Amino acid sequence: MADHLKCILYQGCNFPLLLGGLITAFILLSLATQNGYLLRFDQSILTSFHHLRTPWLDHYFSAITWLGSLWILIPLYLIYMFFYGIENPAMAKMFTILFWGSVITTYALKYLLERKRPHFFGPIHELPLDPSFPSAHSAQIAAFAIGIGITFYASSTPYQNGAITLLAFVSLSIFASRMYLQVHFPTDILGGIIVALSWAAIALWGVYSGVQR
């Protein structure tokens, strides 16, 4: 597993540079949203989703969005740790740093930045009470999908391509659901994804350093 993980991390990857780029991107995005520079972009995307509304899509996105909730992801995380993480401490370390780092950072940033939820159209369901930016559902499912995806890739299972494709489809559906349901701006989604990618860089950097020792 360590050798395979080392191949995934491809020696020579400049994790500090990657992380610095992601943090810079998040800072610029947050400044743009706080100053309203991307409001027209956000409104145009949410308007497009509003025009897509059908009863079938209402049901689909209302259901799929729950897969990005901690009520679903924490039990799945615990199952992962029990059945896989105990025998694979390097992957367990990576997944724990990635997942919990993303969750904690996202909620801290939400209450630090205090962006209000979208108000262009009425939401299909009640608006969540917490601030909008970055999207917690997006950060959580992105972090979870990245962690599981790396696990499948490192394990070289015969069905890894199908599993990774399914993870990508579910993640994209959840990203779309937050906009379709009118509870997040598109820039909230992007912010959540950047948070998860940043913690993926931190987690892989930490595991890579351990493998190098």
C-alpha cells in the first residue's frame, strides 16, 4: 500500500505550491463575493436552474442533496474506518485529515464571512439557518469523494473506474442540487470545492511525508 500510495502522490509534486495556489484562489473568490463582483454571474446561473424546474427534478435533487449531509457522511466515514482504516493507517490518516479538516474549516469560514443565502427566487424547501459561503454540502461530499476515490485508486480493485465514476456523478449531482434548490450561490459551491481540494493537498502532503520517512 505504501509503495502504491507513493506512486499516487508522484514524487516531486510541490504540495506547498499547490496549497498556496488553492488558498490564494479561495481568498480572491471570497473577496469577489463579499464585494458583489460575481453577483451577476451567480444570478444568471440560479436563474437557469430556476427555469429547469420540474416535479421530477424537484424530487430528485431534494433526495440526492441529503448525500452531502453529515447525517449520511459521518456514518459512512465510521464504516470506512472500521472496515478499512484499521488495516490501512496511512489511508485512514489521509481520509481523516481530509474529511474533518474540510468540515471544520467550512463551518468556521461560514460564520467568519457571514454571507446571506440566495434571495432571487423562493427556495423549494426552507433555507438553512447557517450562512451561505462556502457550501458545506459541497465541501463535505467533495472531501468524502476525493478520499474514497484515492482509496479505490490505491487499492487497484477491478471496479475502481466504475466506483470513481459513480462518486463523480453523485458529487456533481449534489453540487447541482444546492443551486437547483436555490439554497446556494454557484460561488458558494466553488468555495466548498476549493476548501476540500486544499485539505486534500494537506492530507496527501502529510501522508507523502510519512511514506518518505
